[in-house]
Amino acid sequence: MSSRNPQRTGFLFALPALLALALLIVYPLLHTAALSAMDDSGRYVGSRNYERIVASSVTLAALWNTFYYVGASLVLQMTIGAAVGIMLNQKFRARGLARSLILVPWIVPGIVAATTWAWMFHSEFGIVNYMLQTAGVVDGPVGWLTSPQLVLPSLIAVNVWKMFPFVAVMVLAGLQAVPDSRYEAARMDGANFMDEVRYVMIPHLRPILFAITLLLLIWGLNGITLIYAMTKGGPANRSLITPIQIYKQAFEFFRFGEAAALSVMFFGVVLVLIAIYIWLLGRRSET
């Protein structure tokens, strides 16, 4: 059979994997789409769940919070992580120790990091307020997680602290593959350190930075652990992001149809964002 029709043989070998993908990915998507058109008793209600979700002012606020939280986190994670990765690629004393310590925030479980930072940001007993008051930076306790203006920046800071080591490690691994001859050639042309970063390191890291950005974007849009454990979306929904809104609709208010409708819409938004990012990157690489 394989000698007469190799394409058919290849398809048969891939069939178990295709069935597994259909079971694990396609079926949940179709089931969620079907659930979004039903009420809590399983009766078909058409687009009513979508209309309720769109009409809610909380949905737009959560979507804005999501973009703000993910966008700011992504920019800071990439900037700080790339800078640290480049620094860790240089030769200095205790470099091995520094490379080991940089991994600590990344390997700490998300729920542990969230609980620890929630206590550190506590307005009365947190060490952050204690240190700032001792140094004279602030006059009194600051509600980092209770102030509507400070809660999202505080959560972004924790998210950046948690994930920038991942960027640093990936950048460092990418720089390890740069041949020394490229640095030597650049130095013979009179390049300084910043020239090496611009003309040797960044071009070599471009595919890696693209993959990291895409991963961080997807993880950020789907991550709820830090925010839910630290604020549960409060105060007054100022840190509510769309994934937490979906969770609350389903498992706190038991409105599974509206949660499914919101999931379908958010899935579409995420797909559009990723498609735009890939398209823009493709155009840039062509030019």
C-alpha cells in the first residue's frame, strides 16, 4: 500500500494525531460556541447572550484593562529582559551566580508569587510601604492594590518581575549562538558595544524576539493567576480583565451561556491581534 500511494499512507500515520487534536481543540471550541447560544437550562436563545455581554459596561472596561495590562507588561518584559540577557552574556565575576539567580522569579509558582507580593503591597503591614516611608519617599501608607489609579501599575510590575527572566534566558541562549568572528569583524570596523548590540546582536535575535513576543502575548491574554489571587479584579473592577470576567460569569454567577459568549468573542479578538502582529512582522521582514 505504501509503495502505491505514499500520501495516503502518510495520512493514515497522522490520523491518530489529527483525531487527538480534534478531540482536545475542535470539540471544546464547538461546544463553547453551542453553549453561547443557550440559556442556563440548555434552551436555544440565539444571540441573546452576546447582546447582554455587549450591552454590559463591565465588558468594555475589562477589555480596556486587558489591553493595558498585557501591552504595558509586554513592552517592559521585552525591554528589561533583553537588556538583562545582553548583560548576562558579557564576561564578569560571578556571572554563573547571576545567571542562576535571574531564574528565581520565573520558577516561583504563580500563586506563590501573587500571595507574596500581595503581602508586600499590603497598605499597613507590607514591606514596600515600610521601606518607602523609612526612606522618606512617601508620607503615609499607600494602597497599592486598593487604589483605582495604582492597582493596575502594581499588577503590571509584578507580572514584569515574574516573566522578564524568561525573556532574559531566551535572549542569552540566542546570543550564545552568535559566532565570535562577527564580534571581531565589528570591532575591526571600529564598532563599540552599542554598535555590536544594534548591528550584531539584535539582527541575530530577531526570530527569537518574535517568538518570545508571541508567547508573552498569548500567555498575557490568557493569564489570570496573578490578578485573581491578588485583587480578584477589584477595586471596583479597575483590575478586572476579560479572562477573569469570563471566570466570574461562569463560576461565581453561574451564567454559563454569557461566559461562553464572552469566550467566543474574546477568542476572536485574540486571533485578530495575533494575525495583525504576524502580518506586520511579515511586512517588516519583506522591506
